[in-house]
Amino acid sequence: MFYLLQTDTLQKVAAAAVPAAPEKISMWSLLEKGGWIMYPLYLLLVIAIFVFVERLLAIRRASRIEGNFMSIIRDNIMTGNVAAARNLARNTNNPVARMIDKGIQRIGKPIDAIEKSMENVGKLEMYNMERNLNILSLVAGIAPMFGFLGTIVGMVQLFYGIASTGEYTLNTIAGGIYTKMITSATGLIIGLIAYVGHNYLSTQIDKTANKMEASSAEFIDILQEPTR
């Protein structure tokens, strides 16, 4: 009996000596410790994602050009079938087709006038593709500033906790440090996402603009070639 009691006592002592496993915290619970500053950051993240997806789809639609589009335009114009070329350009929904359509409408006028008309259409198409793109740039600049504001709020909470309790313990300063670190990290991450998204979309717009310039130059060359 004594042996059993001794064994039971040793097991209890050993169990008490084993440190408890640290409590796991979910990502959402961790973000909640950032305080009210997180809500504007969430809003900025939603805006950045919405603008990026909307502009990405619009730019991809604009850059989708059939490989034989200019070849068909060339054949129709060279054979004098301007109406067929105009009909093709008018029924094709992309910036290149709208530029070519404007150029076809100006056939018979001086080349400089045709180029100017097509250039004006190109500027309008570029504006349409770049619309709302500055919002991503704005989010990229604002989000880290909100994170910095969270740093200030966290430090205020930290010093207020110390001043109100008179204690400098981990429990006293933990809340302020959580707010400081979480808001700063979130602001930087959202700003980085918006910055990368802005640069990526700008690159895609530049590629589409190059296609527009190449098609415009090819169309002018077609007009300067002798008809069959």
C-alpha cells in the first residue's frame, strides 16, 4: 500500500513539473489584438483587391487581339474593300480595332491627319485602361501610414498601462506591443500588395500600348502602299 501511495505521489509531482503546452492562437484572434486601427486597414485591403481584379480583367480584355486581324485589314484595304475592313474593325471590341476604325474613317485625308485622329483615340483608350489605377498607388502609400498610426496608438496604450498600474510587467505592456507590431506589419503588407499590383497592371498596360503603336504604324504603312 505504501508503495502504491508513493508511486501515485511521484506521478502527481511529475505531472505538476511538466510545463503546460503553450496555448495556440488563431490568425484572426491575433489580428483582433491590433485594435480598431485594423478596420481601416481591412477596408484598404478590400479596395486594393477589388481595383486590382477589376482592372486586370479590363486590361486583359483590351489586350486580346486576334493574330490575323491586321492581315485581314490589309487584304481588304489593298483590294479596295474599305467597307469590309471598316465592318471588321467596328465589330471587334478592343483598343487596336477602335484605333484602326478611326483611321479607316479618315481614309482619303492626309496621312498626318489620319495619324492624329488615331493618336487621339489611342490616348482615350490609354485613359480607360489606366482608370482607377491611381487608387492602388494611393493605398500603397496610405496603408503603411495607418500602420505607423497603430504604432503610436500601441505605444500610448503601453505607457498608459504602466502609468495606471505602476507595474512594468509583460501583462501590462503586452497589449500595447500587440497593437504596435500587428498594425505595423499589416499596414506594410497591404501597402506592398497594392504596390506590386499597381506595377504589374502598369506593365500590362505598357504591353497593350506597344501593340496599339505597332498596329497603328502598320496601318499607316498599309495606306502608303499602292493598291492592287
